[in-house]
Amino acid sequence: MLVLLPPSEGKAAAVGTGAGAALEVGALSLPGLTGAREAVLTELVELCAGDEDKAADVLGLSPGLRGEIAKNAALRTAGTRPAGEIYTGVLYDALGLATLDAAARERAARSLLVFSGLWGAVRTGDPIPSYRCSMGVKLPGLGALGTYWRGIMDAHLPQEAGDGMVLDLRSAAYASAWKPKGELAERTATVRVLQSKVVDGVEKRSVVSHFNKATKGRMVRDLLTAGAEPGGPAELAEALRDLGYAVEGSAPAKGGRPWALDVVVTEL
């Protein structure tokens, strides 16, 4: 099973004790993306080494985040850590990669793929520096990164999925960079987390960001810990139910489309 994750906006600093060597783009997983990564990296570094106001505008940075510009400008010489340590936030806190047992960590390294505006996608063990560049950024030379990565991902990601299923937990901006097609789409499941509340005796459901991220992180952790290897979306739904999740959804009415599963929660 290939699990597609969004990155986090906030990232841990790759400095101090334990920080690794400088970035080697060619050493990252999915080597077919190396040329495209180099192109984005080069433009991002040049942008951030130039006019700070222009860089802040392109990257959508508030005044309090201006420090991210200097960090981007130094990406080629910055220290690195495994991507699973760089990405932080609600989803990654709930996933808790560092506290998984050895077998679950091995499964995570093999199955998790984190999408990125800068790198396209990386494995959790890939050594990367802390950076700021979302998929929604439109670089002056390369254009909108979601569009830039789309064709490149189409050429390389189907082979990463192989004959297994794809569990797509990305947010909309990152989902725009690659959409499984055809027979692979039929082996793909997206998940929406709904919070259920009873108001005046009537159940109401809504998408709440914190619940969504925390539940997805915990769900992936539970699947990894259980060693679940569902062969398709129907088997995934059953595996999640066995793990105690309330899952709803069914096969799409037409072929060539992913399954859409709802996980209903009442509390974190």
C-alpha cells in the first residue's frame, strides 16, 4: 500500500545536535524527479537570495515569517534531517513516527510518500533541510507548482504504487500535483474525516481541520502498527473497522475513479 501524505506548513529546524550533512538532491528517493527538483530548488534559492519583498509576495509570507526567506536562500548548504523529523504539526504528531516499533517504522519508510512543492514527493527517511515552499506557490519562471509537478508525477508515480492500493490523505493543493488514473484510480481510496455532534437531538456532521489531521495521523499509525496490507479500498475499509474506526463509503458508480471513504469521529 502506498500512502500519500501532505507535508506540514511548519517544519522542524535541521540544526544543532543530530543535524546531518548538506543536501544532496540526487540522493533522495524517486531519482526520476531529480532534474525537476533541481529546477525548483534553483529558482527558489535565487528568488530568496534576491529581493526580499518579492520573495515574500511569491511565497505568501506574513511579516512574522520573513525569516523563512533567508532559510530558503541557504538551502543548498543547510543541514538535513530525515523528512519524517522535518515535518511537524497535528498529523505528524498523531502519526508519531519516532515512537513506532521497528517493524512499523520499516513499513512507514516503505509505504509513506510525502508530497512537497519543492521536492515533488519524498520518503520519510529522505534527508532534507527545513524549507518554505507550498504547492500553491507560483514561481516566476516555473509557474504554479501544482501544475509543474503534475506531468512529472504522472510519469513516475504509477510505478511506485505497483500492483498495490493507494491511500490518498493529501489536502486539495497537494492532490492537484498527481491524480491516479484508470485502473490505478480504482485501487485508490481518499478519506474524509467527519466530526459527528448531536445538536437538539439531531446528528450534524462537519469537517474540522484539527479532527481531520489528527485522525488521519492516528489512522496511518494504527495501520502501520497492525501491519495491515489491504489489497484494495474495500479491504482497507474493513481493516479500519477492525481497528475501531467508523467507516462509511462504497465503490464509485463509474470505473476509473477512486473510492471516497468517510471516517466518522465524535472526539479526538
